[in-house]
Amino acid sequence: MAKRIQVVLNQDVSKLGQDGDVVEVAPGYARNYLVPKGFAIPATPAILREVERRREMERQRQLEIKQQAESRKTALATVGRLVIRKQAGEEKAIFGTVTNQDIADVVKEQAGQDIDKRNVTLPEIHQLGNYQVEIKLHPEVTATVDIEVAPL
């Protein structure tokens, strides 16, 4: 079997890897396809050091994003209970329901934080009362917020 060589991908290549990955391929595949098409460059010690430097910078950036999410979680926890006002009928039943967009709006209004409504997980809310809502701020950071549904 022929010796395989290492190349660094310049872009995503189906079934091989993503941009920046160091992969081992057959010499002919690299020489005849990947390198001429600009999909990859041969891996030299200098290029491998550059790849590692980029990975470290990306790790630092991801760590910073996670720390920002943690501080946003703390800020949401210090706000306390958020109040959503809904029109109510008999026996504490509300007209309509509380939506993810309602939660996103009240967090922006009362806590001053922009959140994506798609990152909000809430229980079915059809009555006045207190509820726990989860807001995903980062893949590893989720904040739990107390919501009070009160009459208008």
C-alpha cells in the first residue's frame, strides 16, 4: 500500500473534512485533485504550526463567548421575576397563550437583553400564575427565568 500524505484543507470537502482540518490522503488524490483545485495544501511544519495557532485562537474565542453567556445568565438571575400581562377571564384562564416571542420581548424590555425566541423553552401557559422558562444562551449555558403571568 502506498504511503499516505498529510494535507491541510482550505475548504470543506465532502466525506473528507472541514476547512482547516489536517487529513491523510493518498498521494495521487492530493497531487491530482485536492492541490490543483485549491481544496488543500501540503502539510509542512510551518503550515501545521499555523493551523494549531488558528485552532488556539478559535478555542479562545469560543471560551470568551461562553464566558459572555455565563455573565448574561447571572444578569438574568439578578433581574428576578419577569412579568407578562395578559387579558384574563374566569378562573385565572388567559385569552390566548404566552409565546416564545412574548418571553423574548419581556426579557428585552425588563432585563435589557436581546435573546432569540428560538432559544426559549417554556411550558404550556394557559392560566395566570408563575412559571419557569429556560433560555439557551450558549450550547453549554442555559438560564432559568421566573415568569409571572398577571392580568392586565
